[in-house]
Amino acid sequence: MHPAFSVIFLTTLIGAGQGLFLALYTGQLYSLANLLPAQSESFYVLGSLLALVLMVGGLIASVFHLGRPERAWRAATQWRTSWLSREVIVLPAAMGLTFLYGLFHYLGWTQPLFVISQTLPVDATLIIGLIGTLVTFLLFLCTAMIYASLRFIKAWYSPLTVANFLFLGTASGFMLAAALSAYWGTNLVAFYGTWAVVATLLGAITRGISLYRNINFSCKMDLRSAIGVHHSQLHQKAQGFMGGSFNTREFFHGKSAGLLLMIRYGFLLSVFVLPVLLILLAYLLESSRLPIAAFVIQYLGLLMERYHFFTEAKHPQNLYYQSMA
């Protein structure tokens, strides 16, 4: 498939925003359990604002993928059958809950509404965060299922696609939380960094399995089955016209195998290896800059990973549209 940069930025930006929101709420839960020191309201406000900016940035990027942006509202009308429509509905809900989570912290509306078992005070931000967490996981599912539900794209049609979107988005969000903690000067760098490494390693496992699966996947369809002519020496000489078309532009990337191999090694290094090493160095050196560098490098690697994700997909129509003349 042809990688659309608008969709690449959409999925990586909202993934990082979702992961950052999960990181903020996880830190709040740990502090309520007295496993972490309580953080200032300003930290949650800044984190929520950054998560919201990332989601809005992804939404803006998606507009450039539309042929008629003024009709974008129609994308939500097929929610009964389309994962894309469900994503269009769930994304604003996640953005709204992230906004409310930050707003309640900003206004200081964190007084306990009730206490569970006389030990756990529950305030409005805890309830909003819980609902936001559920919606965030639902958004991961909707985004991933847009691709994982396509039976004819064998590289995507797998539960590994959902796992990859979940783990890579969570990893980038927690890595950003570690970077934000380092910038803010809080003592949560080790906490967020550790969870970022765990999510990164889980993503490395699932992405590695999907790479191995896709490289060694043998398609049951070929040129003979595509046109119903089972000759032993069948070669396409033309596709019916002399120039390119929508089919050749949108359903094939047109990149060389050497370039794709470079991109594959590039994202494996920058998504899974370098960020983990930088976080470990940050522990040892007590550096406030290395977590920021780890997030930047990992996000750039995620752009390459998502680019490679689209080039992995082999559309069946390319069995016919192979050569122009």
C-alpha cells in the first residue's frame, strides 16, 4: 500500500497522546496507593494539555487525507459496520475526557466525593480518568481494527496489528511522560521510564513476530489465479493503459527493496533499542536530558515503523497492476 503521511502522523500522534494520558492516570493511581509521592496539579494539567495537543495534531493531520474535508462528518454515519466511523466517534470522546481531566486538576476540584473502605478517597478526576482510560483503550482498538479487519490484506489481518498499536502507542506515551517528568523536575522519571521500557519490549516482541510472519507469509493468490489462466509461463506485459492511475498510486508504494530494508532496520533500532539504552543511561547518570532524547528518537522511529507498516501490505489488485506497458 502507498504510505500516506497524513495517516502516519494521525496514528502516531494520537497514539502518543493516548499513552501519555494513560501514564498520567497510572501515576495518580500509584500516588493514591502511597506507592509514589503525590504530584502537583500543575503536572497533571501540563500533561493533559500536551496529550490533548497531540490528539488534536493527529486529527488535523487526518484532514489532509480527505478528498472532501467538508464532508468529513459523514465518516461517523456508518458506526454500525465501520471501524473508521467508530474511531471518528471515539477520538473526540477521548479528547473531551482528557480535557476534563486536565480542567478539573487546574480548577483544583480534587476533593474526595466518597471514600472506599475508609482508605481510598475518590474524587472527580479519578472517575474521569477511569472513564478516559476505558475510552483510550477503545480508541486503540478502533484505530487498529481499521487495518486488522481487512481480510484481503494478509499482512494486517492479525491480532498482532491490535497489539502493535496498543504497545507502541503506550510505549511512546510513557516515554513522553518520562521526558515530561525530567523537564518538570519531578521524581517520576524512573517510574515512567520503567513502564516505557516494559511497553517497548512488549512492542518489540509483537512487532518482531509480525515482521517474521509477513516476511515468510506465502500468499495463496498469484497472477494465474487472479485472471483464471493456469499457464506455467504467464507474464504480464501491459495493464491496459500507458500511464499511472489511482490503482498504481494508492495501492502500491513503488519503493525499492533496499530502501524498505533500510527503513526496517532504522525503526527497529530507533524504536526498540536506542530509547531503552538512553533510559538506562538516564538512570545511571541521573540525566534530565536523556529521557527527552529517548522520546524524540522513539517517535521518529515510530514514523518509520508506521511507514513500513503500510508498505508491508500487499493489495491483491497489484497482481494485475504490475507494469504499465
